[in-house]
Amino acid sequence: MNMLRALAATLLLALPFTPQAMANEIAFTARIDGTRFVNTTPRADYCAHFGMGSFCATSWSTNLPITYRKRVDVNSPDARDKVYVRLPARRAITLQNQLTGETATMFLSFYQFSQRVSWVHETVVNGAPSGCGVFGSLGGGPGYSRFLWYVMNSTNPAPCFSTKSANPNVEDSEFTNTGISVRPEFPTVGSLAPGDWEGIADYRVGLGQDFDFGNILDASTDHFRVRISFKVMHEMRVDFPAHGTEIRLAPQGSWTSVMNTSKAPVRLYHDSPLRLWAGSAFKVYLACEHDTNRNLCRLKNQTTDHYVPVNVAISLPGGFGYAGRPVDRLPLLDRIANAKTIVPTGTASNAPGTLHFDVSSDDAVEMLRYPGARYSGWVTIIYDANP
């Protein structure tokens, strides 16, 4: 009786890539979960002070490394003398694969803004800013206030300023504990090659610059750098029937039909079904217990040293392609150097496929010279989700 063993291996990994941040740097990190980017950036401090953190539940927030002084005049006709901010416009950022040098484009826009503002006589901020919306109520304590604003149009934010009035004093205020949230627009996971990806954008601070806080004094910095980083390791899953790792080759019909005739079998074969999940290109190749100089696996006669090659091929539905052609009985070969790169047209979920194993007619005739012999061998089918 003829037997072939098949083993399928999949690679499944998604880890965050977290480089060390520099001074005046805002770092956003992510991990990949299927086809989604999941935020792994530590939350901004302001999140704990508003709505018990609910306003940051789905946002990408972080602290902004800046402090400054400002002489705040709530009665000034110039809005820049009040509590004032204009956030940067939506910007394209180039991402680069640190291993291959490949690039991709993402977009980043700013959404929430929060600060702690000191005062001596009376607060300089209220709960209803001009140009922005407000989350929660005004927070704070003796001698300071906290606020959380959000822009109405994150593509091109308008200036936001406090409409507080009736404070006759010009307050010498310290602005600290600044935090922001952003809205990142990432490329599709499937379009990104495996590896560490990173994007950098520099923003200026000051009058008419990217971050404009009005007429400020003694700012701790005049620029920020935003660094976005993540690791891509594509997920893949291949399922076989419960008995799918041990298969038996047989002629068309059965061995009985061959034994009742003088004709040799046309071939010995077995078709093994599989189900496949993949969101990006992957490689498939073999590792053989008994290989040949033609990069095929072989079955060994367990009594003698007689070997016969076994052909292995894969078929997948129309959503997959190899070199621009359908994956229809695509031959698989031994060693990674002979791997076939298969590309899905989109994200495949529970897609049906078939592994084909067969021994040719000529080799089957050779096997019949050893009646009662057992031929077997391991064939490892390797699916590499990160080629």
C-alpha cells in the first residue's frame, strides 16, 4: 500500500516596532491585527482628566513636548492674545520599509487639543471656544484650568480661541501639559511588504507656522518631529481536514480495479482539500524527506532503496494568481529558491483550494515490480506569509 505524508506550516506574527524617541519628537506606534492598524501609542496625559478617558477610547493621542508663557488678555480685539491654537493641516507622509527601501504614502491630520493653563486672578478660558468644539466641561483647580477642544475640519483646521470675557486682568499664564490626538490614514496592510516601516514629518511652531499658539513668550521649542512606526508581518492561515496530514495515493477507482486487469494504472494520486486565509502575497515551496536533483520529492520503498518521484501541485480559486496566470495545478518544488509567489487580488477568507499529489504512470509501473512493498516519505509544504 502506498502512502505519502503531508505537513503544512503557516507563519502568523504581528508585532509592534518601537524605536527610541528623540527630544521634541512625537512617536506613534502600531501593530497589525489582520487588516487593521491597532494603536499601541501610550495615551496622552489629558485623557485621564476628561470623561474618565472615554474621549480617548478610539483616538491616537500623545503628549506634545512644549511649554510656553503668554500674557493672556481676554478683552483684546486680537484673538491671538487669548487662549489660541491653530493645528496643522492634513499632510501626506512618506513611509519607508527599513529593510527593502520601498515607500508608501499615508496621511495624518490633527483632531483633539488639550492644555493646562495657569492664572492668578481669574480663569482665561471657558467652555465654548470659537472655531472648535469642546469635549466635556472645563476642568482644573485653584490657579489653573484644563480644556479639551476638537477641530471641526481636520483637513484644514480653523484657528480656535477662547471666548472668555469679563476678566479685567491681563494674566501671565503658563501653558503646560499639552496633548493632541491625530487621525492617521494608513495604506492597506496587504499593500505593504513585510518589515519595519517608518515615516517622519517635521512641524514648525510659531506665528503662521504649522502649530500656531498665538502671541506667545518663552516657548520651549520651535519645532516638533512626528515619527510613525510599525512592523508588518502578514498573517496567513491554512486549514486541512482532520486526517489531512496523512494521505494515501491510489489509482483511479481503487487498487482493486487495477488488480483485476493487466493494465498498469495511469497514475497514482490523491487530491487533498484545503481552506486558506491570506491578505497579501505569499510563497509556497516544499521540503522533502527524500529529494531529487529535479527539486521533486520522492517516495522510498521501505524494503529496498528504490525511489519514485511524487509531483505536488496546488490549485486555488480565481482570486489568486501566479505570474499573472490562474493558480491551476501550479507545480510546487523543493527548496525556498524554487518558491512560487502567489498573489491574492484582495483579502481571501476561507477560500477553497486543493493540493494535488501524483506519481506518473511510468513510475507506477516501476513500483509494481515490488508487489506488497510500502512506499512512503514526508513532504512538508511551507506557506511563507512574509516572502
